[in-house]
Amino acid sequence: MSPREAAHRIVSEVRTGAFADRAAAAILTDVSAADRGLALEIGYGCIRLQSRLDTWIQAYTDRPLAKVDPVLLDWLRVGTYQLKELRTPDHAAVGETMRAARRSMDPGRAGYINAVLRALTAEAKSDPFPSRDRDPIGYLTSYGSHPEWVVRRWVDRWSIYDASRLVTHGNTPPNVVLRMMTDDPPAPSDEVELSPIEGWARSWRLVKGTPVAALRQLRAVIQDPAASAVVDYVGAGASSPVVDVCAAPGTKAVGLAASSGASVFATDVSASRLRTIREPARRLGLPVVPVVADARRPPFVAAATVLADVPCTGTGVLRRRVDSRWRLNQARLDELVALQFEILDACAEMVQKGGLLVYSTCSLESEENEGQVEAFLERHRDFVREPVQGVSLPEDCITSKGDLFIRPWLTGTDGAYAARLRRSS
């Protein structure tokens, strides 16, 4: 399968409901190793920048995009992404896209795709996007390719400048970062090269080599500095037993076991996702025990330390989950807030007297973060916020109330939130 055909299949499957990472994993098995990078770049780029590409396409077609056959529109996105984002030479972008498209459709439909892409190469029209200054919301939803309801929330909470930086960050593919399980710097290697990330003690960016090679050589897991900070925020002295609910894929559970020396029970409702925990735990020789369980009904009587890394909108990790922005809406946010409420209450019952409950998300939304914690403390007067001590974290990542709040446009990392809640003894 050619890389353009693979990219088109990824885009089409996501449009019909598939998750991007699962679709790509299945489709790329039929693509040569040399072409997989290009296929993934185009496929993920088309999903991430869908609104930007559609604005370009709409400017060069004679019909509303709602009336364009979705399969044809996906091919137009594949071609437009190469022309406008990869800056692929016109003849290669159009020629290779058309060669792939013609294998699956009749000449008439293929001719329409060719005509629009040829028009795009001429660039006879001016920039089709709203003015950044006169219509910043329109600009950030079209060129910025983020849902309008999310952009409006961010602009209401922060400045246009910060919201713009956040949108830009959400469109930037992430680096591969490793969290080291020891304080020692990684040993030099001909196969793997790492660079330390300033301000994040255990985080190293992969500069050379593959993630597989790096993990084979190092006591490490692949983990963004924001997620790594949540592990540090729980604290190296976390008391045993430790329960990590909603734990899959498990890198926080592994980090907790490495930093505290305690046995960690990693629970998740998905047995298949829990299986991802076993490999790093075995490779690193750490006491992490996977347990299939619903976080609303945890199968433990008592625990000294509980990490509730709850399901959330993930607005702090949109750069990483290329399709998630298009799945979100206010109704989904409301559903998640209700679920987080249930999980927090269930975890509170599990925390023994004097124990610690850490609530965390990868969301930037106040209802899922500080709002959820404030409501919890109103319901559970035997819990209080507890500031973190003895942990090296950037100062601007700790709020006035002692919560962890990582803003991606300031740190260049993912976003994250966490609060330490101590039960009275």
C-alpha cells in the first residue's frame, strides 16, 4: 500500500468513528517500513489540521463541503496537506495523490479531485482565513483548527495571546521523551542519544535512535514531563499500599513503584489496556500488580496512597491525541465531570485515615480540575489540601493553593493538573 493510500484510509476510518492510533496501527502493517513515517505524517496531519485544510479546499471548490462526497473530501485533505503543510512540490503532491486515488474510483470522481488540487497549486486567491486581529475566534477555529466551543472557553479564561499559543502548541507534534527511573544521567551510546530537558529533572528528549532501542538500553519509560511531574507530585515517600486507579497505560504506576519502592496496584476497567503495564514493570523489575476493576467500585478496603488519574477531556494533550478535539463537546464534558465525581467519592472511601488521595487529569478545564476538587472538599470535610514538599518542580506549575497545574503554552510540555488531598487521622 502506498503512503498516500494508507493516509487516506487512516483519515477515512477516523471520520467514521475509529480512533486514530488504533486505525494507524492496523493500516501501517501493510505499508513498507520506509513509507510508514510519511503515511503517518499525512494521515495525522489531515486529522489534526482538518479545519485549516477544509478552509483552503472550500476556497477552491464550487460547492459547499457538506455536499462533497466524504471519500473525495478525504482525498482532497490528503493532497492539500502535502501542498500547504509539507510543501511537497506540486507535481509530486498532486501526481502521487491522484495515482493513489485513481486506483479506487472512477475517472469522473478522480477528475474532480485533480481539478481542485490543480487550482490550489495556482494560488490565485488570497489567504482564505479570517483576520487574526479582527476575528481571532474565527482565525483560531479555522487556521488554528480547534473546535469553536473550546477556543471560546480558553479566550474567556485566558488572553487571546495565551489562547493563540495554546492552539499553536496543540498543532505541534510532540517529541519522544523518556522518564529515567534513576537519578543518574543515561550512559552514552552509539545507538541512542538523549538531551536533558531543563527544569524537569528526570526527563530526557530522544534526539537519536528509536524508542525501542532507548528502552532496551535504559531504565526508563516513555512519558511526557507533565505526566512525570504528576508522579513526582505524589511524592517519593508515598506510603504503601499504593493504588493507582484508571491506570492504563501504566507509566505513572511504574514511576510510582520506582520512586517510592512500594508495591503499586494498578487498576483499570479495560483488561486489554492493562496488559500494556506488564512489559515495563517486568523489564524494570518493579512491583506493579495489574487489577481489572471499575474505579467507581474499587476492590480494596483501604490504601495509604491513592492516585485517581481520572478520565477527562484531555484538552492538555490535544497535540498527542490528534482526533480527540473533534470528539469533544459540552455534553461530553458534562458526562466526564459526573464520572470524575463518582470516582473521587469511591476513592475517598478507600483512603485510610491519615492517607493521601491525589486527584489528577490531563485537562485544562476548570470544571474537571479545581472545580472538581473544591466540590469534593465540600462533600468530604475530613480531607484537606496538602502542599507538596521536597519535590523539584517549576515554580509556575504550582498554584497558590498548592495544586499542580501545567500550562502547555508556557512549558512546551503536555498539560496536567493534580491536587493532594490528605485525610485527617
